[in-house]
Amino acid sequence: MRLGDLCVDSRPAVRKSAGQTLFSTISTHGGLLEQASWKKVLWKVLFPLLDNVKKLSSTAPNTKDQSAEGNILIHHSRDTAEKQWAETRVLTLAGVARTFTAQRRILQGFYQEFPHAWALLLEHIEVAALCQNAEISIAAIKSFQEMLLMQKDETAFTLPTLPVKPPVNESINRTGESPEANGKSDNQNEAEETTGNEDYDIALWSAAWKVWLNIGTNATKPPEDSNSLYIPSQAFLTALIQTFPPLLEHIKTRFSVSDLQKLSGVLKRSLTVPVHGDSSPFILPAYPDVSTTPLQEATLQAVEAIIKTVKAGSDTMHNMYPDIFDQLMTYVDYGIRVPKFGKIETKHIGSVRGPTVDWVTMNFVPFAERCVKLIVDMYLATASHPTVIQAHVLQNIIKTFRQPLGLKYGCPSQSTWMLVINSLLSILNKGLPVARKHESEFSSMWSELALTLDEFLFSKNPSPPTMSIEEFQRDESLDCKVVCLMRDDILPYSSTIPLEFTEKVMAILNRGSIHATSSDSFIDTDSSRKLREEFAKTCFETLLQFSYINRSKTGSDSSLTRLAVIALLQRCQEVVKKYSEDEKLSGKCPLPRPRLAEMASVLKAVTTLIASLKKAPQANVEPLVWQHVIQLYPNLVDCTTSHSPSVCKALRDALWEYKDLLTPPTTSPLHNGR
């Protein structure tokens, strides 16, 4: 108790020495004290010491005392009474937390008093963590971590270790009576004791979880105005988030959806906290290096801990899947749109040149890309789960991915949209069969998917002029993968897909098949090298594949065929018309090779299509289709002046198919010469 009094002495050196001696003595000789002595240590030394240090620390002046310094040089971190008392508070809090850790076996012997002492220490940690002194707040989180991580030490006992209460029938046994005389067996008593110990332990860790939430919620609350500006440091937030995974191990049996939502709020706000311009070079990776910051890494570890716990948990815990997906999708959005922390004006790290800005936001690109991978892994494992289906998770994923895919070359990082499109293909490969099986739950998903595919394949942001041919071909192969998805996983199952969606897919294929001729100059050989020739060919072949008419196609298959035929004929007419116009303008200069190959391919498709239409039962072919075929004929005749041998041969075959369509006009018979 006398050492406790010296711990609040007015002289900093005496306080420090007394504190070190006090906690060293407790650590070394605590095992010699009886329970009654320990109660006095707890209630008459440690907690009064915490109260006194907190009070004196909060009222200490923050100005230098020149008379007290004399000729002794004092480091700037300790040149005021406030800073010196902050050091005392840090040492005291750490010492008490260590005492609870090292002597927990003894302290838990006070079965009725320990929860109160535990809660009181957590309250001191909470107050200290929310202190605006960075040294004290970080020390409080470290003390909290020590309380949670003590079982990591192999020499320590494994938590939770609770005293075993005496059996109810112990007094009866001493009298020589049988245990069963009590009416309860040893197994029943043991089960009750275990349940009681679990409830007791959960109550302790639930209090710790409540304190963690209070710290996280209040520390990450955006300031209302610039006058009361207090921004928690990245080190503090990182330490706080790192505390969650070990805490989750103790509360996972009682962790609920509402707890997850509260946690998500803390994590999201923590990530949006900006970094001061002076310290940003030491925290943020040098732009444009792709690496996560310590806070982002801690957040990923927290989310991974949740996913692992929920997967291994009960069916009730599986209801958290949609909320976890929502959380991850929010983080993906951060990689495209940098979030703001309240009304604070910030600059993105990529636009900062030197520490001339007050607040800087992080680079979220690598963090968002890690979250995309988590979404893929998690969806592949949970796609068929009823909760995931009912919460429209697939539709929400598509909606989230739609933004980077629509931006494409306008993304902050080119690696983002490439990762997202590959991830979407993997997810759709798993999700589309589920969507076809549960049609009613996915009715609104198809329109979102159509918009996403359309905005990606025909992005409003053109490729940069500095892009090499190899890079262009790499990106074109991704576009072709999307077309193959339509060909293999969507169109063959048109009977289980809304007709509106099928029509949009046909429109996309039609547009894609003529996209190769979108260059403004028909003799620009450099631009022709960057035409999406392979993409256009894949679109065209897909249209052609679903344009064949045969007797087996009925019902929705017939409607799919009709859509494909009309889309194909429209596409052919536009290509043929454009080809004849450009060839006349080019004079003796031949058109680029991709244009000639495209024209030959179109004419071959026309030949095959007309031959298929003639073989099909006429009841299966609508008059509108024949009208499109006949309207194409004048455009084919215009191309007869072509100088390309390959085009001329394909044109001759196409015109030959028209011979069966040439019939004399029908006339009314004459009556009496009239």
C-alpha cells in the first residue's frame, strides 16, 4: 500500500521507480499471499492506484515548468507534467493488466468478485483507449491485447480456467451416504458445473466485446467540425482491429448477426480514417506499389476470422453469409471510389507530391483486390446455401462488379477490372446453374447481368493510345471469354431464362459482331491492327451457331433461333453495305486484311443460313425472316465489283442460293379479257 502511494508521488522519477517495484514485487512474490491479502491488493492498492493516476493525469498542466528542470536536459516527449503523467498512466495500466494475466488463477478464486474486478479493469482500458493522448490510447489497446492473448504463452494456463465449484452432494458424501441419495448423479453434476463455467466465462468475454465495440465506435466516429478535430492514428486503429480475432475465439458461441453488423460498421469507418500528411510516407506504400497497409491487413485478418468461424458454426451462424458478402463488396467499392471520413478534405495518395497536404487517404486498390478473391472463394463454397439464394447475393455481386467492369480502362488500376472479370466468370460458372434451378429467386438478376456484360464489352472508356498490340490482344481474349460464357452457359438454357434477357444477349452479340468495323478510317492500317477481330469473329460464330433451323427446335428454342436469325441477318446487311461503300471510296487501295476476312466470313454465313432456311419446315420460318433475306440481295449485288478473290468466291456462293427464291410474280387470272 505504501508503494501504491509512492506511485502517485509528485516526482516523476519516484513514481516510475515505485511503479516498477510494486508490479515486480507482485509478479515475483504474489504466490505467497493468501486470498484475504490478495483482496486487499486488488481493492486497496491496484484499483485505487488506477483511479488516482487517471485523475492526476487528466488534470496535469501541458506547459513546461522551467523552474523544475534546472540544468537537466529533458527529452521533448517528457518535457511537461502532462507527458510525465501520461507515462505513469501507461506503466500503471500495463502493470495491472499484467497482474490480471499472470495471477488469474488466484484472482478467479474470488468467484463472486472477479467479474466486477474484470469489468472495472475493462472500464479503465476503455477510458484510456478513448483518451486523445496517443501514447495512452495505444497503451490501453496493448493492455487489452495482453488480456486476450495470454493463452498464447505456453507456460501460462489455457483460458478459460475456472475454479470448480464444490459438488452439491459433497456434504452428503462426507456422512457416508451414497451420491445418488441427492437425486443427481456425478455426470449430471459435472454437466451442470461445465455449463455454469461456460456461462460464467461467456459473461466475462461478452463484457470485453462490449468494451471493444465502445472503443471502436467512439474512436472511429467522424468529427462534427474541424474545430474539434481528433483523428485516431493508424497504429491505434491497427492495434484495435488486431485485437478482434482472439476476442472472437471467446465470444463465437454468442456472436450474432447484430454483432457482425456492429463490427462491420467499426471496420468500415476505421478504413476511411485518413493519414496525416507528415506521417503518410512512413505508413502508406510508395505509389504506385501494390501492397496493403497494416490497418488493411488487420481488417482482412478480422474478416477471414469471421468467415472461418461462420463456416464452422451452426446453421444460425450461416445466416451471417449475406452480411459478410455485403461487407466485402463495400471494400471492393473502396478500390474504385475512395471513401471520405466525415467532412474532412483529403487528397489521394497518388496525387500527393511531398508532405504538403494535411490529410491523405490510403491506396485501396490492393486491399479491394484481396476482397474480390475472398468473395470468389466464399461464393464458390456457399452458392447453393438457402440464405445466400434468398438474400440475392449473386445479383449484389454482379451489381458491385458492374462498376469496375463498366469503367474498364477508366479504373484507377488496370489490374482491378482484369481480376474482376475473371472472378465474375468463375462466380457465374457456379451461380448460373443455381439461378436456373431457382428461377423465382433470381428473376431480377438477369437484367443486372445484361447491363454488366454490355457495359464491359462496349465500355465508354477507350483503350489508351499507348497500349501495345500484345496488351490489346490480351484484353481481347477476356472479351472472348465473356462471349464464350454466353455461348456455353446462357444460350443453351434459354428455356429457363427470361426472354428479355435472351434478346439483350442477342443484341450484344449482334453489336459485337460488327464492332470490328468501328474504325473511322478504312485505310488506317495501324488502327486495323487494334480492331477486335477475334472478338467479332467469336460473336458472329455464336450468332451463327444458334441460327441453324431444324425440326427439333420448338417452343422457346424456336424463339431463340428466330432472334438469332434476325440478329445475324441485320448484322450481315450492315457489314455488306459498309464494305461496298468503303471499297468504292478506297479506289485501287485494298481494304485492310481484317475487313476482307470479315466480309468473306459474312458471305459464307449468309450462304449457310439461306441453305438452312430453305431446308427448314416453312411453318418454322416467319415471313419477317424472309423479308430480311430479300432485303439483303441488293447489297450483295453492289459487292460484285470487289477485287478480292476470296470475297468474290464467297459472294458467288451466296448469290447462288438465291436462285430458289426467284419466282415469277403472282397475277390474277383474266376474266373476259379484263
